[in-house]
Amino acid sequence: MNIRLFKPSLGSEELSAVKDAFDRSWVGLGPRVNEFEEKWAEFVGAKLAIGVNSATAALHLALATFRFPEGKKVLVPSLTFSATASAVLYNRLIPVFVDSDPITLGMDLEDMKRKFNKDVVAVMPVHYAGHPVPMELLMPWAREYGLKVVEDCAHTSGAIYKGKALGTWGDIGCYSFEEKKLMTTGDGGMMVTNEPELFKDVKAMRWVGIDKDNWKTAQTYTHKNHNALHWFYELNVLGYKYNMNDLAASIGLQQLQKLPTMNTRRSEIIHQYVDGLKDVEGVKPLLPYEPYNYVYQMFGIRAQKRDELMIHLKSHGIATGCHYTPLSLQPLFKEWGGNCPYIEQEANRFITLPLHADLTDEEVNYIIEKIVQFKS
């Protein structure tokens, strides 16, 4: 067999939607983006959603909306993709790395509280692999100290936690539609909020500073010259080229319809993994997976002989990965790192196994068989 680690689930519906964008000759920022934003906001129960070209862009803009003074600090988990902490640096802020909870691998809330000081202005919880950070505990603490909360939901889309969608607990939620994620637009992201005033400049910030809705504020705009000024725009904020386009949104609209079914399939696969590996010595699930309660982008295990097992699986055509090398160990973040002892050691045991909606029961059983074979 040749089993991929991740794989987007795309079909004729997405091709047809892209063809429609071609036929309309509108492949840039256009009406499909607006439609996708509206449907995403409805899907997660947010008042407003704005599409961008990546979750990295979403995280950057999310922090930028608050206009924090340069040099202030942001609490981020060490166990996350580089984008979470890079967004902090993009905004000329300082990352404060937080160790992982030994069980869930989300932010260790006690370590987070220990590392808080008067210079901290925000916290960025990451729902690692899709398992929820205990937001019912984090939010009251953040509010007590006046901290802004940006939820990194790159690993989850559509999960409900204690009656509320992940991504809507904090001030801003950020999602990823990169090709390996729960659903894809090729590359892309979405940011949501229940405080629309926070996003008053975001449409301009995502499109080189231009927001066509803002041009109506120009003093020269009157009913008399409305048609003549269709070309007019103002630059009031510094913007970036972060917009989503109609090609991506066309794919996203189709993927969103399929997302519940794809999520259900992922849950079935995780249940199959957990059941098949429960008695394997030296191997245990990465997280306390609850596949029928939450939505997971990754399935992984902790293994005593991590490297040897990965080589064994590769020799049998099974792709694996390691998510992630803690950021507090990365050279880029060395100045602020080396301060998360649990995850800096424990991450050496992590193996990410194949998980995508097109994975078959036969393939999952084959992976389990090869892991058992290695241990026996």
C-alpha cells in the first residue's frame, strides 16, 4: 500500500464550481467570497466572518485589529505551527511560550497564569489537533485581566464545545482551509467575531488598505455624482494582500456542504484507531480523543521508539509525521524559548498517523496491523 498522511477530499462538485467562476470571468475577490463569508458565519454562529488567503493572514490581522503598543506580550502555546507565534512577531509584539497540558496537549492553564505579567495584552489558545482548550476556564481569567483572546482553530472546523462553536468563545476566531485541513480551498482562511466593530477595518486591511464600503464617507460623495465616483477609494489603514478570491471561495462553498459528512468519517476512523491500538504496549493515543464529541484534524500516538516505528511504517508504505517541534526550541524564537520543559521533552515521542476522509477501513486496519507487528 501507499497511504498518504493527509489528503484533500475533492470531487466533481468543486470542479463544477470552479468552472462556474471561469465562465463568469470572475476569479478574484468577488461575490463568491461574500457568499462564503455569510455561510461560514451562519455555520459557526458568528455575527461576522471575513475570508482571507490563509489562517496565517487571519492570525496576523486578528492581532492587528487591537493595535497593541509595540513590545507588548502575547501568551501562545509552544506546541503549535509557526504561524501562531509568527503573527505575534508580525505585529511587533513578543511571544511568551506556554507549556502543554500533559493530557490534552493544549495550553497548560497553570503555566499560562504563571507566565502572565503586566505587559501581556492577549492570549492565543490553539485547539491542538482539534481537542478543545477549556475555554470556560480560560475566558473568565482573560477577562479578569483585560486580555484579548484570539482562538487558533486551524485544526478544527464545526466543533461544538459546551454548547458553543470553537472559534466563537474568544474575541476573534481563526480557521484554516489549507489543503491538509478538515476542509480546503487550496489555501485560505477565515476569521470570525461576535463584535462586528472589531472588524471595521479588516476588509481594508486584507486588500491593500482598500475597502469599497468606506468610499461613501468621502466628502465629495453625493447623490449627484454617485455614478461618476464608482472608481473612487480611500486609504485609511495599512493593508496587505491577504484577500480570498472567488476560485477559492467556490471550492469552499462546496466543501462546507460536505464538511459534516467528512467530519463524521474522520470520527469513525479515529474510533477505529483507538479501539485497534488500545492493547498495544508502548503506544498510546496522543490525546484523550472524543471523536463523537469534537472534530479532529490529526490523529497521533505517543511511542517509546518513535523513530524506529516511523521507519518501520514507512517501509510498509505508510506516511507519518511529527506535529510539532515545539516553537520554544526553534532558532527563530530562541530569545524567548527554552522555557516549556514538559513539551520540549515529550514531543520526541509523537507520531502523526494518516487521517483524512477518504481513508478506508482496510487502510486503517493495515496501519494498525503494522504498528502491532512492530511491537510484537
